[in-house]
Amino acid sequence: MDHSTNWTNDDAGGLCWVSDPTQAYIEAVFKGISGNIATVETVQGQTMEIDIQAPLAGPSRKQKEPPRRLLQRVPVESIALNGVEDMDNLPSLHEASILSNVDLRFRMDKIYTNSGPIL
């Protein structure tokens, strides 16, 4: 699963990941959408407006950094407190969920994770 463009105002309050040039992905809550501009609030309280069509356009030499991407995020409670041992079992399989699962398991000193054919 890649960048999602299927967001509606019915998704308000839903969890998401926002791509970030320094931290890879930031946890956020989807607030709403107007046209192609999605509004999200990060867990740090920062509000961001993201053009959900921008990542689909080709790269531009004028861009200083790539456009932000918006991905679905599944609550941690639904993937257990220990993360997921076999990443094929992640409810939402994309780079943000994989990185989050590896980070969670690493912090718990559970460094072995099955990746199967996804990598």
C-alpha cells in the first residue's frame, strides 16, 4: 500500500502517518479534507496541510524536498503491545507500519522479526 488519496471528511479523527524528511514518518490524526488539501494534526500538536495529489505528480527540480505522503495508521492496541512478529500479519502493510513495528520490537529487545517476501 502506498500513498492514499481516498480520504473523505468521514475519516476525520482517524489515525494516519505523515511522511517527514527527518523522521521518516510522524504519527498524526486526520482532521478533514477540502478539495485535494488534507488537514492533519501530529501527536506533537502541529497542524499540517497536505496536498494529497502532489506525491502522484512526477518529481520537480524546483522542489527542495519531496511532497508529504499520507498513509493509514492502525492503532497500536490492534497489533498487540509486543508488535507483530511476522510482518505479513500487519493490518496495514506499508513502509511506515513496517518501520513502526521494527522500532517497537527493537525497544522491547525483540529484535527478530519475520519479513517473508515483503522485502
